[in-house]
Amino acid sequence: MIRIASIEPESIADELNLPVGLTVLEINGNPIQDALDLIFYQAEERVLVTAEKLNGEPLILEIEKSPDETLGIIPEPDKIRRCTNACSFCFVKGNPKADKLRDGLYIKDDDYRLSFLHGHYITLTNLRPNDWERIFKQRLSPLYVSVHATQPDVRLAMLKNPRSALINEDLDRLGEEGIVVHAQVVLCPEINDGATLLETMENLYSRGKSIQTLSIVPVGLTAYNHDRGGRNLTRDECLLALDSIELIREKAIVEREVGWCYAADELFLQAGQEPPGPDYFDDEDLEANGVGAISWISERVRNGLHALPPRPGEKIVVLTGRSMEKTLMQLTAEIEVATGATFQTVSLENSLYGPSVTTAGLLSGADHADGLERTAPFDLALFSALALNEREMFLDDLSLTELRSQFPDCRIEPSHDLIDTLTNT
Ligand code: SF4
């Protein structure tokens, strides 16, 4: 069963006045256990909803609609399936201790439903027989899978879960049932790089269309998990990995007309190289995994420059992490010419996780406040919207409202897209 958390305006549920808190038990006789069941079973022309009112009375609703139209029910969040592995490089173990961060950051999720719905990477190690059946029955494809290595002993050493050694059997099963996989390797030096990486890439490539893409992401140890028996890649190791990736890409481009295997921006940056342009990534959308984000933002800004409104004389500050600094400096120089504003790009060091964590989305509210303090006064400050959660709170529980109140004479805006933000702010 699911409980209604809210209703989309002007939806079927809105017209029917379905109340928040109503329990949905079944649709067309199928038990509804979570949001995914709701999505799956409401996609019919005739929908018979069995529900229970807040006072315990039963409610039956018969609805006719287009199969594509949703009911407009937003359910309460599902209980997240937890990870049963114990990777030494786990980002959750890399969090600061002593409850410094909001609770969600301490949850190790490994939930195939979130993989299908939101592209979260999963390891397949906590799937029960009925989960496998559901993946096949509801055609939960594509799934995003952290493979790391196809050699059972290597994967077992990395995930420290006996179930993880069955990765080849798991991928076989998904392939046989037509479930497509976006695979990922988190590259750890002296563990799954070198010959192991080459063999893993060949194994995954040989699986044909069932592995749609492979992303290679360098391990990112923080100040809190760097002493758990691992280290970050050196520049030479990153260069070697990029050479290996290029070998399989050349083969894929000839045989499949796509690169198929994609190195994360961070791998290029750690190798001292410029991340590639958009052609490298074909049309694959893997930005959430740090693959192609720099390329995307560069393209977006260069294509949108002509539409920006003039802003002569304004001082605009752009806060970011180390990994985006150079790119943003180049892009804001072009925006300066197009708008007449003066830009200052401020690269912030991560005070929560340590200097090895360079992504803007993991900077705290205190880091942002510090950067703004150093640059005030300004007319407008922009920072990555990824640094906020849905309640506009930074990782350290500073709210956007609190940050703004520290700089009452200046505008401070989160930004997903520089062009959109500068057009609408
Ligand atoms: S699979 Fe992911 S969440 Fe689980 S221990 Fe490994 S890194 Fe952490």
C-alpha cells in the first residue's frame, strides 16, 4: 500500500478530491506496494482503484483515461533499500562524523527502483528472488549498475559481499531478459585498473546491446576515508586509464558508431587534460555521474550567449568547486563580453570533506558564506543548485534563506543552468 502525500493540481486525483493521507491498496486487483507499482499499474485505460479513507472506510474508484495520463497521486516516499556491501571507498564512510550533515547523506542506498526511476547506480547484491521477478515483469530497463570489475575475486575484494562475485551471472540474467544496463566502473588504483580494467571493458563490450554504456569514474576519497586502505589515482594512472579507454572506444566507434565507453570529466582533469567536447559522449545522458557535465555546460553557454540580456556595470560572482574553476573562468570571460557585466569566479575548497573533493555540489553552506564574504559587495552571486536539497538546505543544514540574510544588499541565486539563470534573474 501507499499513502497519498500530495496531489498534482488539475489532475484526475484533484478532480476527484482525493485527500492527502488516503491509502491506495490496489489498482486493477494488483497490490500497490510503492511508487513504482503506482506508475506501472496506473498506465491503463480503465483503472479500478481500491483505497481506504482516513477513517478506515473502503473506497472504490472506477476511472477511464488515456493510458499515458497519470492519476496525479504523489505518494509518500518509499522506504529506501539499503546497501549490503562494505566498500572501503564508500562515500558514506567518507562523510564527516558526529552528525555534521543531514541524515540522508549517511544512508547507503542500493535500490533498483531508484536506479530505474532516477538513474542511481546499484550493485545487484541485495536483490531477492521477487525483486528479480519484478524487474523482468515490469521491464525495469535501463538499470544503472556499478560493476567495478567483472573478475569475481576483484569485485568481491572491492564490495566485500559474497553475493558480489556473481556479477557475470547477474549480467547474463539481465541480458537474457532484455534489460539494458548502463555500467559503471569506479576506478581504484592497484585494484581494478590496468589489466583488470582492460579485461572488464572487453567483458562488458562483448555483451553487446545489453550493456548500453560504460562510464569510468576515478575513485574520490575524502579526508575521512582515505586511510581505509585506498588512495586516489595518480596523474600517470589516470593517463594510462584514458589510453585503455581510448582503445575500446576506437573499436566501438568502428563497430557500433558510438564511443560506448566514457571517461568521467574528473578522470581527464586528474590526468591534467581538458575534458572532451560533446561529440565524445554521443547522445548519452550520464552527467549525473560526472560524465560529460563540463562539456554540457560549455555547449549550453556558448549556444545561449546571443540570447543573454545586457547587464552593463554589474558585478557577478560565480562560486564553484576546484573541478569547474577553469571551465567557468573561460565561460564567464565570454559572458562578460556578451553582457557587459564583470564576473569573478571563486573556487572554494571543501572544508567538510577535504581538498580532494572538488565538486561544487558537495560544498557546504559555510564554504559558500566564506567565498561570498571574500568577494562582497557584489550585485549577484551564483552557485551550483546541486549544493542544495529540495528544502533549499546546504549539506551542513545552513538554509539558502540564512545565507541570503548574511548578505542583505546582494542577490544570491542557485543555478542549474547559467544561461537560464542570467536570463531570468
Ligand atoms: S556499494 Fe556504494 S553505498 Fe554500498 S558500500 Fe559500496 S560505495 Fe558504499
